[in-house]
Amino acid sequence: MTDFSSKTNFDNSRTPISVVDGRVAGSMPLTDRGASYGHGLFETMLLHSGALPLLPQHAARLLKDAPILGLNITTDCLESNIDSLLKLLEPQQLSSGIIKVTLTAGSGGRGYAPPSPSAAVPRISVQYFALPQESQQQRQKGIRVTECDYRLPLNPVLAGIKHLNRLDQVIARSEWGDEYEDGIMFSSDHQVIETTRANLFVKLASGWVTPRLDQAGVRGVMRELLLHRLFRSAGLQVKEATISREQFDSADEIFSCSSVRGLVPIIATKRTTAERAIGEDTRALQGLLQSHYGAFPC
């Protein structure tokens, strides 16, 4: 049940706006298995003009991946928790930002052993964050990226899902300061996989490809939208394939994509001697995304 107060007032610069299981809360119990073992999943969604344009896609992914970690969640429960937070934002006139949904295995069990199915009670937290101020400029002008030395391990069981264990990305992100906007991550068998925070699409001489993610990486909501809708709408062919460093370096166009930042052109890498022009295909896809969802302006 949602626990609201009409007098609740949040200073977003100091107090997180968040709910846990539908009630206003600023933290999770110390016994939560998400904090203890990373036993859970999360979604980061764009809030635009008071709406969540990609909510159906985020909900579908969460419901699809939850059973892999032994989590049980319904659409009604998920949407109820999200609505609890959105109602808090209305009086604060916060109509744009990021909504983060975290689903954990709750509390219980002994050590690594999860609670029995009859005793398992998943926990849902929903948080609000302001949008990165640089997002629109990055979509317009593109970004410079480095190449991470850290390699993503191969794990076909967990590959694709957005679980709470993000230490791979934490370690990779520690490799640079502010000189680059993101970093390209490779697998342990030296294939291009993703950036530290987004998926990748690359235009090679043979056409558009996005890295296969059956061994490592996260299947992002925006990636799936591009693969199954936007490329087709643009009249472009795209496929999933392995991408080597040499192919990546010789690409005609490259962009990263996420459900928060949209499509961000990559114009230079650490090893690039000259900036890559933002291509016509990338601009066309950006325009389609904005026209379909009314968000991600360039």
C-alpha cells in the first residue's frame, strides 16, 4: 500500500525521491539480498513530460529476466510501485528525469542459499534522478571514447540480463577521469561488446551490425527497439555479429544507445587520429526515435 503525505516536500539536491514496496523510503534493509549478493535486477527509464515512453519494453524485459534469478514479479505489482513514485513527483513538478526500478530477492535465506519459494518475498524500489545535463549536446555533437583495458568475462547464463552485479563496469570506468565520455568494453576473447553504460551499433563496409551478446553484455531496451523496429522503419538492414577491434576501427559510423541518452554518435576513440563525421544513417535513426516517442531531441 502506498504511504503518501500531502505535506511531503523533497529537496532533490539532498534527499532522494524514492519508494520501497510502495512506501516512501530512503534506504533498503541491511538484510536485503540485493545489497548483500547483488541478487536482483534493475531498469533505468526515461521520464519525459510526465510519461515513461519505453515502460512496456522495460517491464517486458524485467518480467522475462526475473525467473533467471529465481524472482517472481507481476506486471500489476511493478506498475503499482512505479505509480507510487510518479504520484510523489507531480506536486514537485518533476516531469522529466530518470526513473530507476530495482527488483531484489528481498530478505531471507541463509548465506548464498535463497529463501524457499514459499517464503520468498521480492522487494521493489523505485527512485527518481535528474537527467544528465549533457545528454542533448552529446546526441547533437557526438562523444569521444576510450578503450577499456578491463575485459568482460564470458558467462552465457547471465549474458544479456541487467543484473545488479556491475563490478565489471565499475572497474572499467575507473580507468579514466573526465577526458572521455565513455569507454568501449571488450570480452575476454577480444570481441567488441558494449560501452560501460550503453550498447553499440557499427556501420561496416558490409552494413550495420551490433555485437552479439550471448556470452557477455547487456541487451538494452534501446538496442532491442533499434534491432526490431527503428532500423526497419529507416529502410536499413542490421544484424547481430561478432565485431573485432580492427572492424570497429575501420567503421564508417558508430553510435552508442541507451534508454536514457538515446542515440549518441561516437566521433573519436583513444586511437583515432581524426574525428569521424556523424553519418546520415545515424541522423535518420535519431530523427525516427524522436518522432516515434517525442523524446531524445537532438
